[in-house]
Amino acid sequence: MLLLAVMVSFGIHAQKFRFKNDGTTEYMVHSADSISAAKFYARTLKWIDINYKNPQDAIKARTKNKMIKLDGVMPAAFTIMLDSVNSDYNATYSLELHFKNGKYRVKYLHHSLVVDGQRPLLKLTDIIQQKPEKDDKNWVNHRQQYESKVQKLLTSLHRYITRK
């Protein structure tokens, strides 16, 4: 019985965020049987209020109890070291959420990278397709860094809107 409870509680978080090789993403669908579309919607608005500096500016579209689209900036989505200097790459993005009774779906959409207030020549597909050079012990997987930050964002949202 305990094992079943553990499997149920972690089963919701089993979806791991990943970029496709072309930089696109898919919707992640989450179920929470006892939560209505209206409650998902209201909790998402509250989560946005807590987590965004200017929540009303972040929200780009919404349909009551059905959908919310918001834009944001992820600070330090990944870090690249060049000539012993760390450069944090921020990422601009959108989240699209759609609500139904007992489930919601969410999609993370990458827009652009920003470093020191400017858009670099580096593109998302460059970091996704990046491979280590032979015997490079200092190689850092920037794709994993970025995906981990997105996963953290989506987990925060999920935990907040599915709480009992």
C-alpha cells in the first residue's frame, strides 16, 4: 500500500521536460482528478502573482477557466565560460496552459537567448546539438542546464496548482 502511494505521488512528476533536437517542445499533460478547471485556473493566476515581478504584464492571453498564456524571462538558463569568464544566458519564453476538469496541459515555448542585454549569435539548436570534443573533461552540457531550469519552473507550477 505504501509503495502504491509513493508511485502515485511521484507518477505525476515522472514527465521530464526535454527539448526536441530542433528546439521545439510538446505539451505535457497532468492529471489531478479532484481539481476542477476553475481551480487550476485560479491557482495558476495565484502562482503567477507569486513568481513574476509584473504578473499582469506577464499574462498575454487568458480565457477564464480554460487557458492562460504568459511570457517570462528565465535568468541564467545556462552559463558558458569563455576565456575564464562566465556568461549567463537568459532565455525568453512563453508558457501555454489549458485547463479541463481533472487535468491540465502545459507547453514551454523558447523564444530567444539574451546575454548582457543583447541577443547572441548562439541559437537554441546550437546548444541542443552541442557535443563534447574528445577528451574534454571541462565540457558542460548546456542543454541539460537549460532543461533542468525549465523542469524546476514546471515542477513549481505543478506542485502549486495540484496541491490538496
